[in-house]
Amino acid sequence: MKKICIIFLTFFTGFHAVKAQTQEDRLPLLKKEVQEKVEARAKMAQVMVDKVFSFSELGFQEEQTSKYITDILKENGFEIEYGISGVPTAWWAKWGTGKPVIAIGSDLDCIPKASQKPGVAYHDPIVEGAPGHGEGHNSGTPLNVVAVLSVKEIMEREKIPGTLIIWPGVAEEQLGTKAYYTRDGYFDDVDLCIFTHVSNNMNVSYGPASGTGMISVEYTFEGESAHSAGSPWRARSAADAVELMNIGWQYNREHLHPLGRSHSVINNGGDQPNVVPSKASIWYYFREITYPKIMEVYERADEIAKGAAMMTRTTMSSKILGTAWPR
């Protein structure tokens, strides 16, 4: 967070001279001061991180988390726009006026069945089977708040023009919202967007991140139901289509690029064994390192899905649930 604050100040003072002194004279002093202000808010940071950890809310359900964070920002003079891009738990918090406009974001959601007692180095859930924060999403936004409040304090005193924005990565684990914020123009007037994410070690880095991009796709098959014992010959099983697609995709894995990845869950396999499923679906994440390769993998999956539908005489449809393009 200290580095984030320094980036803020460097960018702001690059736009505006600070008082009568040159920015070269003042900037080192301001950098030192903002680090001290971050340290002074260490207890606040700890409480916020622990509080969001305790909420442990899944994607699109971050109600307590969003209210808790936005209440703190509102108390500190931020204007809050709630429910942005049609997402009830999303928000856009803004303070200040003029240029530059700096936005800082991080993720909020947790993942299913990751409930865990803090400070324990082995699997020990607080509530067995409950959601939990397994990827640090409880810490990113609280620490961003600490950074922004520290910089805001100096901007107010030094009368440095500029606008600070904090925004949340709602449902990041499901690729839920960032593309929609962009589509709706929220970043159009932003001069610099900084995104923070906690990793699995104590290192700190900044700059371009490495990693794959991905596309989230759900394939749904529809056939015809029948009694599994009485007249199975009358049925066209959507569950068979799901299984055949998955088998086809597993055979395709051998031919994927070494840096490609894919994962799936059958999110609808039917109702009960004695009824041939008329509808079933499977949900995939396809990952690759470039946009063309992501699309190549996606197109291959489409071909396999169509083949499964042909083999089972079912119909197939697909829905893109989210995307995250390579950095």
C-alpha cells in the first residue's frame, strides 16, 4: 500500500506544482509522510481485513462487504454511486475534482467451501462446507481504502487538485463485472487505473502482471425426457450429451498448447436417476496466453459440443458468462 500511495503522489504532483516549492523538493517529503500515515492506520487495516474475511460472501452476494466498505468511504467524504452496471453489490466511490483522475480497484468475493480459521496452516474450516476467502480478496479493497485515505489527507492539506476513485471487483472468481464497468464507460475519463491483488507470499511488486486470459462458457443441451425404466428408448438424454462433450474435451487436452488450461463443472446433470434428463449443462473456463489462442480453444470447444449434440440427437446452446483477456 505504501507503493500505491507513492504512485498516487508522483502522478498528482506530476500534474500540479505543490505550493511554492518545486515538486522535486516536496515530493520526497510527501512520499515519506504518506508512508507514515499508512503505518498509522495499521490497526484500521487489520480490522477491515478481518471484518471482510468474516463476511465471506460469494460473488454477486457481497452485500455486507460492500455496505461496510462504502459506509467507511462515505464517512470520509466520498460520493458513492451504488449498483453500477446493474450489479446490486457494485459501486463507484469518488472524491475530489479535476485532473488527474486515478482509480484503484481490487476484488471482494470469496469462493465456495473455503471456510477456514485464520492463522491456521492446515485445513480447519470455521463452518464445514461454507464459503471462505482463499485468495486474499478480503484484504485488497480494505488496504486500498487505507492508501486512498492517506493520500486524500495530504491532498486536502496541500490543496492538490485531482480525483480519487475506488471500485470493487465484484464476482471476480466468476469473471462477473469488470468488462461491464468498461462497457458502461466508467473508465472513460480515468487517467490511471491501479489494480491490486494479494498473492500467496509476502512479496510486493507493481507494474504489468503476467498471467493467462480466459473465457467462461456454459454449454446447455436439451433433449426429451422419459421414464428411465419404463420407456428409455423414447428419450434423448441431455446428460449423455454433457458426458460425451466432456469426454471429447478430455481427449482434446493432449493437443492444447502447454500454457493453456481448462477446468469444468457439470452444473446441471438432471433431476433424479429414474428420469432421463431433458436438460443438462456443463460450465468451462478456457485459459490461454493470447486472445487468438483463447478464441481458438473456444472454437474447438464449440465444435466438440456440436458433435455431442449430433451424437445424442439433442440441441446445444452456449452462453458466455464472463471474460478476462490477457494482460
